[in-house]
Amino acid sequence: MRPKINFTPGPSQLYFTVEDHVRTAFREGIPTLSHRSKQFEAIYRKSVDGLRTLLDIPENYTLVFTGSANEIWERIIQNLVEEKSFHLVNGSFSKRFFEIAQQLNKKPEKIEVAMGKGFDASMAIPAGTELIAVTHNETSSGVSLPMEVIAGLRAKNPGALLTVDAVSSLPYPAFDYTQFDSVFFSVQKGFGLPAGLGVWLINDACVAKAEQLLAKGISIGSYHSIPSLYSHALKHQNPETPNVLGIYLLAQVVEDMVRRGIQNIRKETEYKAAILYKALHDHGLINPFVQEKVNQSNTVIVAECGEHTEKITKLLVENGMQPGDGYGAFKKTQLRFANFPTHSKEQYELLVDTLAKV
Ligand SMILES: N[C@H](C(=O)O)[C@H](O)COP(=O)(O)O
Ligand SMILES: O=C(O)CCC(=O)C(=O)O
């Protein structure tokens, strides 16, 4: 059996209210509810309205549901790019987004830096770029992109749409949504839900761009094109049979988070991140992988453990904690720790105390 406390970045530990909500859902027949019923429309609306309240999302954004964030990468390229996207690549998932654009026969360009590194806004974006793709939180490396960098890119490139991958940072960041056009996440990270649901926020400029491409005769996909998702969202429905249970659970957990208060969630996230980074700094054998403070993620914290990785993992597991492996080439030398709203201060204090015993 896996340890009780799950620090893997995704799927991560379930939000602590999920089990009760699942029981209620089964009692109320949610898993087999018709996705064209009034009851489903009310659930859809509760989920969307709750997210708007929790994250303070402006009116000119529409929220739509997909299968996952991988799907959203693909839909973004299909719907918002005729030829040229530009990608800030600093890890496995930002790279994957770039590769999807290549696979869809577009002509993407990228700026790439090593794992563990971030960006400033000084880079030159090629003329004619239609979409800038940034990853707010690179799950593979624990690098976070400061909001000022996103705002800087926006200011210097007003003609391009800007999309933000917030897969492993939301609901923590207090985004200024006017600085971009599209943002997305999947629910198995910070929202602590079972996987299988992506949430995509698009503003009016995205809807206009997709319609422009369609009018030019360019394929923008079928049931999950922006116009199709958008027209169904107006009716509080999806074009297809969506993950009804997932949308229900999201509505419930978001309601719980609103009640708890986003400011409290943010403060606790920062406290937990601060004690873990301090523990890593002070430790003789382990270090934070991301060196520049400004790039250190508060939601996915990566520890460079080198030859001690296996020993540390064993000790944590013996104490009821499952760390996340390093990603890809770093599997045997790093550990990743998700710091999501479901991870309590006490769990983080236990983590820090246990690391001190290594
Ligand atoms: N691990 C990916 C990341 O952090 O970006 C993520 O899982 C992609 O999302 P989906 O697996 O939900 O498609
Ligand atoms: O370990 C992670 O960051 C999640 C892994 C993942 O989602 C993937 O590899 O597609």
C-alpha cells in the first residue's frame, strides 16, 4: 500500500473532502446523470461560477472542460495558430507542448534553456508570432515563471495571443488574467481530484481567432473546437458526454476552497514552501534543484538528492510519506514534493523534520 501522505506532483493526494463527496455523488446518482439534464447544467454552472469566485476570473473569459491538459495543448495549437507559435521551453512538459505544434504541422519556434532554469522577458519573439506559449510552473523541474515575465512578454508583443500552462500551480497563483488570453490546468494536481478532466479558460480574443481560422478553411478540430466548446458552454453543457462525476467533484471541492478562503490557501502554501526550501538550504546532503530564488516554485519543490535519493525515499516511506520521483533523466537523483492545498502544514512539518534526520 502507498503511504498515506502523497507528495507526488500528479496525480497527487486527493483533497481531503473528496472521499465524502464521492459517497454523496453515488448516493445521488451523479455518475449516470444525463449530461443534457437540468440537474447537470446546474452542476456545470456551480463548477464554473465557483472557479470564477475562487480565482477572480474576469467576465470576458469562458471556462470549458476537456479530457486533460494534454488535450488542451493540442486544442490550443489547432484553434489559435495558423502557422507560428513560440514556446518557452525549460522542461519536459513545455517541450511536449512545442512538439505537439510540430506534430500538427505548424511552424513553431522556441527558446530553450536547461532544466532548472527560468526566463526573463528580454528574449526576441519572431515577427508574425500568433501565439506565445508559457509554462507558469514546469512540473518536471519545479521552475516557476514570475508574473512580471509574462507581463513583459505581453507588453512587448501586443499582436500575439498569450497562453499560460498553470497545470501544477493553480489555484495558488493570484493571476492578473488581463495579461494573457488563455490559461489551463488539469484537476489531479492542485485541486486534488481524480484525473480525467482539463479546465481551459479562454477570452474573447481566442474565440475570435478560432473563428478567423475556420473562416479561412483551416481545420480547427471537431467537437472540441473553440466554437463548439464555447456555444455549448453558453448552455452549461459540453458537446460530448463529459466527465460528469469529475465536474461535480470539482464544483464541490472549489466550494470547499472558497469557504476556506483563497488568501488562507495562498498563505499556507507560502509557509509550507518556505520551511521546505529552508530545510533544503540548511541540509548538508540535499539542495534545492532550482537555484534562483525568483524561479523557485512554491507548488512543486524539487530536491537535488544525488546518491542519497534512494535512502531518503526509504526513510520518508517508512514515515508514511511518498515523495515524487525526479522526472526523466533525474529520476534517480532528485525528489519532487507537491505543495498543494490538500497538503497540510502538519504534513509539511513532518516532512521537514524527517529530512533533518537524514
Ligand atoms: N504532468 C503534466 C504536467 O505537469 O504538465 C500533466 O500531467 C499534463 O496534463 P494531463 O496529464 O492531465 O494531460
Ligand atoms: O510526474 C509527473 O510530473 C506527472 C507525469 C505525467 O503526467 C506524464 O509524464 O505525463
